[in-house]
Amino acid sequence: MLRKQVLLIFITLTLIWLADAWSSAMEEPLTLDSFGGLKNIPFTPSPFFRTHHDGQRWWLVTPEGNAFLSLGVCVVNPIGDTERGTNRQPYRENVLAKHGTVENWTAATRARLQEWGLNTLGAWNTQELRGTVPYTIELSLGSGLWSKERVPDFFSPEAETHIRNGAAGIDAYVNDPYLIGYYLDNELPWSFDWRRLPNLFPGYVALPPEAPGKQKMLEFFRERYQTPERFAAVWACGLNDWSEIEKLKDIVPVDLLKAQEDREAFVLLIARRYFKLTTEAVRAKDTNHLILGCRFVWILAPKPVVQACGEYCDVVSINYYEAGLAGYLLLWSTKLGSMRIPPDLTFNAFHELTQKPLLITEFGFRGMDSGMPNTYPPPIVLQPTVAMQRDRANKFEECATTWMAQPYFLGYHWFEYMDEPKGGRFDGENGNYGLVNIEDEPYQEVVDRFKSVNRRVWDLHRNSAAQK
């Protein structure tokens, strides 16, 4: 009896496997244009990539006029990271040992990306594959304006000059049809985070009296409260005259609800100024390409900043990594949580707030069977590790299929192409993030899943529809 049951189970599993194999074999190949757009979903051609809402869902559209989902990977280059404390670039050494030349690596990598269903070079790509694969550029326009002592004063002439100088180098990309668009920045410290930099609202309170940002705060409170007495009913500061606010370094709330409303309203003012300056700096040079947001850390993004992003950018970009138990406890034990958007893998709240399409611009998972240390970031705080490459593949599939079933998603970019050095990169990260290891050998179970999932998500997104 037991033998018959075992045989029956074996036959059933074999039939299921054969059915899956037959289904895969009979699946029609995607018919793609030269940019990777789906030819059987045509729209209107234009010289450059653009966004389009077809009445039910969002798409990117290639210059040839076909629907495009940006399925990408970050850090596609033949160099990799410099190992911390050394001048060595282990991935580069292995690339040259394996392929002989960068040109050979480029040809092999282009073939791999195509085989794995990847059509976009995410952030921190280099020129080798541009011109044959659509790509994105990260500009870091606001980078360098934060410090341990002071928040950036976006109302100052110095900040405006800094941002315009940061956009000075984009002339070379203006007429490239393979460029999808620009990220303004990457993971700016919009709220208190692991970098322990000053938070925006108290940071502007602490600015010196002559700072344009402090003057803007004074103007904000005067318009909002009209008299010092009304202001003092919300903030305990003992003002006798509006000019005294210039000298304040800190204010303490009396009415917690109204004080929170003040914080959010002023942070919205700051964020609008940032996005106005950065988008104007880009548009002064390039009116052709999309502005893809500023790559928010998903769980740290304040609502007012996300709202302002939607007002100025074509796309809202989000970097997603799971938080560990200690990370969640640290996050929600602070007083900053009320301004953040509650975590949800669909990111519907981001879309509802902005009414713009979303793009996941970083996500990834680390496997313990890789032989990589995976010690930084500490898994208990951020990016919990999984046991095996199969688990990485499962996590990837869960994310990709969840996102592309939403009508407001344009795609996702995996972080990253290769593993980091075992000794850590510049900041100590030493993780198994790669689709390939440091010897440039693919994690086969992961890339096989990429092949199947990246094929499926086109139909998944095509069948998604906006909620009525």
C-alpha cells in the first residue's frame, strides 16, 4: 500500500513538472523593439523615453513608441568596489582574469542581461553598455549640503549654486535616446537615520538669525499665526516680538497636534524648495529626459517630502530593503514616525500621495550560503539575511510580482550586479547582493528565477488595472 502511495506521488509530481515544462516551452517569446519595448503594446513614438497612462495603468514608452517596463540592475560595470583599506578591486581583477579584456566582459554581460530579462542599467552603471541598453543617471545634486552641525539651507544662494554646479555635467546626455532619466539624489537624510544628521525642522530652528532659511521660518510662522500670542499657544518660547524668533535655537511644543501640523507644513515648504531648485537645474540643461525622483529610503521618507516629489518629478523612486527587528524598534521608538509613510510592500500610499508612477530603484537580499560575511549592515537592524540562494530567489519573486501587479509601477532595479568585496567596500558593506559572485560566476538559482519572473511580469502588469 505504501509503495503504491509513493508511486502515485511520484507520478503526480512528474506530471506537474512536465506540464510546467510544456507550458514554458509553448510560451511565446516577447517581441521587443531595439530599446526593449513590447511591440504588441504600441503607443506614439517620441524621441526619448516618457511615461504614459493608458487609462488603466502606467507604462514607460520607448522612443520607438512601445510599452516598456524598466527591469534593471544597479552597479553594472567591470570594476566593482574597492576593498576597504586597500587599493584592490577584486571584481575587476577577476573580470580581466576571466574575460581577458573589458570588451569581452561587455559582450558577455550584455548577453547575460538579455538572457535574464533585464533591460535597464540602474544607478552607478558605466559607459560600456550604454548605447545598447537603456540606462539611468544619479546626479547627487544635494549631496554635500548636509553636515553633522547643520541642515542644508535650500533658501540660500549657496545651496542654489551648489545644485546648479551639480547639474553642469549633464550636457553629454541631453540627446541620448537610451537614457531613461535622472535621479536627483540618492537616499538623502530627510529624517533622522543611521547617519545621525540633524533633522530638518529643528535644524532650521537652529539656523543663525541671518540665514535665509531662518528668515523663511520667521515668515512662515508670522503668516500662520499672525500674532506672537497665538504662536505661544502652540510653542512655548515666551516671544514678545516676532523678531525674537531669529535668536531661538530650539522650540518646545505646547499643543502637540498643532505643532506636528507646523512641522509637516514647514518640511513641505523646504522640500518644495529642494525639488524646485533641482528640477530647474536639470531642465535648464535638459528638457528631453525624465526626472525620476531622489531615491527615497522607503521606510524613512517623510510624507511632506514625498508629496513635494510628486509635484515636481515625473516618477517617484524608492529604495526598498527589509528592516530587522531592532531596526523597526529603533524606528518607531523615535518621535519621527508620525511623519513617515507606514510600510506596505504595495507602496500604494506613495502613489496615493503623489499620483505619480513609482519605480523601485534598489532592492536585494543576502544569502548565508554564499560564503560572504553579510555582517554590515547588521542583519538585526537592516536587511535580514536568508539561508540560501533559493530564498533570495523567492524574496525577489515575491517583490517583483507584488509590484508589477500594481498599475502604478514602472519596474524595479535589483541591487546589485556583483557581490561586494569580502573585506567590505568604502562603508564596510560586505554582502551577497550580486547576481554574480566576485569571480563573475552567476548564482544560477537566482538568475534562473530572474529569467522566469522577468518574463511573467509583463503580462502581470498588462492585466493590472486601477481601482475604481
